[in-house]
Amino acid sequence: MSDFVRIVEVGPRDGLQNEKQAVATADKIALIDRLSATGLRTIEATSFVSPRWVPQLADAAEVYAGIQRRPGIAYPVLVPNEQGYDRARAVGVQEVAVFTAASEAFNRTNTNAGIDESLARFEPILRRAAADGVRVRGYVSTVLGCPYQGEVPLADVVRVARALHQMGCYEISLGDTIGVGTPRKARAMLQAVAAEIPMSALAVHFHDTYGQAIANIATCLEEGVRVVDSAVSGAGGCPYAKGASGNVASEDVVYLLQGLGLECGVDLPSLAETGRWLAGLLGRATASRVGQALAAT
Amino acid sequence: MSDFVRIVEVGPRDGLQNEKQAVATADKIALIDRLSATGLRTIEATSFVSPRWVPQLADAAEVYAGIQRRPGIAYPVLVPNEQGYDRARAVGVQEVAVFTAASEAFNRTNTNAGIDESLARFEPILRRAAADGVRVRGYVSTVLGCPYQGEVPLADVVRVARALHQMGCYEISLGDTIGVGTPRKARAMLQAVAAEIPMSALAVHFHDTYGQAIANIATCLEEGVRVVDSAVSGAGGCPYAKGASGNVASEDVVYLLQGLGLECGVDLPSLAETGRWLAGLLGRATASRVGQALAAT
């Protein structure tokens, strides 16, 4: 098993799209450029969804065009459909991500489409991406529970993950979108998916709603996963809003990895400083415990 | 391995002694009585240390005398020396706890005594407790790191734990006082101690300074530990003060246990409500993610 863990920093996208406080385009660009300087290898920059759905990221094209693209760092963006793919490609995007839920109820509520409909919508994107030399990452959400249907059968998680992988996604990110999972369930879910898809093509994505994200990640690392999604400053949703749930903080993940003797190439003090700077923009304290602790020392 | 995990609720003692905001005696009594109603089996009520050291708990005798002592629930109190033991016994205490660090530097800085001096000071307490039919719990602090000496050799942790056990402590609580540990170190530490003392006589005690407490607890549960210390609302130290570090929140521990299929007999909604009530008294939001999440639903 490799000792290197790649962190996929999702703060600028998954984080900011769920924050109530608007962030100026110039600050989003500054955020990504600061993150680029910490040693992170993958930074999800923005989402080319309709501004009607996610007004927070209406400036996707300006953000992507404005960031400094450093060699060796991937800057994927989310695309919900071909129109989003077109907009992303128009500004030179080289990697995209598509997303669907493992829960039928969640997918219908949030995208107005069934899972199979979502998958069908991705097929032309995957085809065009292959022709364009664009890499595609696949997100599966609600893998450990759904706010509408409750339990999500493991078989559904496996089916959706396999479909995305067979369609050509080079990596499948398995997301506990509402942060309800605990280590035993997380392990069983990862094992079930890894029985069908190579572990090297899997990533885990936890939200910290119930404070279990780091424990879940530690367990999945034990199982062999080597790609972890996280958001600087634990961005993504105010802890007091109904159903809200921030992403696990990248700072806390890096601290965990260092303690486990795993490499990720990220400079922790610099990442924590960026997290506190972002928290300031969002008008709150950083949700990263490491970010708080390092500020106090 | 048993499926029952006993939570030792340390909020009224370890929590409140590290909070800046003073809590009225009547509120401390109400806190313990509320906790007694949640199903907790052990609630550390207060500390009979000198009020000059810990002014927050100067009302130890009043608190202990005021609480409703329910059958089947233990209400241990901390005693630093024979004088504390006398004061505790004068109000009818049936279980006490003694504490020393595994780090010589920490023990000298915080108690003005070397470890061996502390251990020698406990001997008459243990002798008298045995004669009085009083149970004694032993705390070993700084088991995964020390703010003064940095690394703490495992051999020192084992030596101090063994000394307390041999002296007659029925249970040894292993504390990551400054919350710096990660799962690999936590596992190695627990294994080293468990090689000398039966696992059934060990407890773990984590602070959440770097967000790793739940992951460390999950790992120690895997190793077989079945007693976990925690504090409702994550009480104990403001996250912005230098070196401060709250205890892991009891609510988050209960959520973890439920997810792992382990019993603890605690009513989570009622515990979370008590945690939010305490946070209100302390003039802040609860530090428990579960407490926040349940409030939002």
C-alpha cells in the first residue's frame, strides 16, 4: 500500500456553494491561488451549474480564468450536464466531475431526475471528454444515508459507483453527504465498492455533521483508500442551519495523515493560515480544530 | 468482548475546572442531576483540590452534598491529597480519583511534585480508601504528548499506570491531556499498557484539540477498551486560548457507539439537550457536533 495520500481540496466548490455568506470573485481566486501554494495536488475550483441553482458559484468562468494554474496541480470543476461541460471547456478546463446520488429520493429531490436519468445525461459528457483528453471524476453522494429515504442499500451505492467507473470516470468519490456515518458502516461501504472497483480508483468524501469524519477517514485509510476529499476551514454549511453539514476540514485530515505516517505533501501551517483567512471572509471562526489549535500556539 | 461501553462523564469536573466562565453552585447541581437522568452510570462530580488552584470548583462540598444521588450511579470526585480525601469523605463520597502525569515535566509544572512524589502521596489515600470501602480510580495524563517535554516515552506511561494499578486503583484512565494523539499512537499506547494491566481495568480519555478524539476512541474500542471518559458539550477550555483543549463531547461518543453497535445506555437526545443547556450557561455554542446537528433537525 502506498504511503502517499492525495487530498482533493473541495473548499472552493463544495465548501463555498453551501456557505450563506457570498465571497467575491477576487477572493475565490485568491483562495485557490493560496491553496495551490500549500502543496495540494488537486483543487476543485468551481462548478458550472446553473446560477439559478447555485448563485454562489455564478462566477465560475471568471474564477477559472482568473486563477494561476500551476503545473502539476489539477483544477477540476463540477459539470451537471453538457451545457456546463461546454462552459467549462470554453475557459480551458482540463478535468471535470459529474455527480449523482446513490439514493433515488435524494437525486430526484436535488436534480429533478432519477439516478438512471442522471447517468444517461453523463454519457455524452464522458464520450466528449474522452475525445477531448479531459479527465472525468465521478461523485456518488448519500452513500451512508439520505435525508429523504434514510437507509441507502449498499447494493445501490455499488451499482452507481460501478456505472460511473464503467462509463470512464477515472476516480469515484464516495460521499457521506449528510455526515451520518460511523466507522463500521464506512468500512462496510468501502469494502463493498472495492470488491467491484480497484481501490486505487476510489476516494472518500465525508462531512462532519456528527463529528465522525476523521474517524471514518482513519478507518478507510486502514482499508487502503489513498484519496480523501476535504475542505479547508471545514467550509460548507453553517452548523446551525437545518440539515447543514460542513465538509471535514483539510487541516484536520493533514494532521491525521501526519500522525499515521502517511505523506500528502501539504504544508500544514500554511493551509491552516489559509483556512483562518477564509473563515474571516465568511465571517466566522474556522471549523477546523487544527486551525484553531495552531492559531493558539 | 463486551458490547457494553461505560461512559465516564467528566464534564462537571474536568470540563468546568477548565472553563473561564464561572458556573453557579445551583447550576452545577442541576447539571449533575440532569446528567443522572440520561442513563449515564458514572459522573465525576467535582474536585476537592485547593480552591487556590482551582477556584472554579471551590464549592465542591456544597455541590456533592446538593446532588441527588441515584442508586446504581457512581459519583467519583478528584482528590489531590489526604486533605482532599478528608473533605470528600466528610460529605459522604464513596469513590475518589487520583491523578498524575506520565510526563515528569508536566507533573512538576502542574503539581510542583515529581511523579514518584505524587505516587507516594497517593499511598495513604489508597490505604485509607481500602479500609473505608471507597473505590479509587487513577488518572494518568499526557500519555500521548506533553506541552513541556514533547514526546512521552511509552515506558513512562506503562510504569505510572502499573504503579497506580498495583497500589489498588480499580481502573486507570489514560489521558491525552493536550489532544495531540492520532489513532496509530493511541493504539500503540493502549497496547503497551494492556500488556501489563487487564484491558477491563483501563479507560481512555481524549481531548479534541486537533479533532482526532473520536478517531482515537474508535481505534481504542477496536483494541477492546470498554470505558471512555468524555464531557457533555465538549466542556473544558476555550478553543481560542493558548494550549486549551476541550474534552471530547459525550454526545459525539454516544453517537459513535450507537453506530458501532455498542451499548452505553445513554439517551442521546436528552444528553444533547443538557449539553446545549450547559453551553448556554457558559455563554457559547455547544462544542458537540451531534449537539449542534440534533438542534438543527
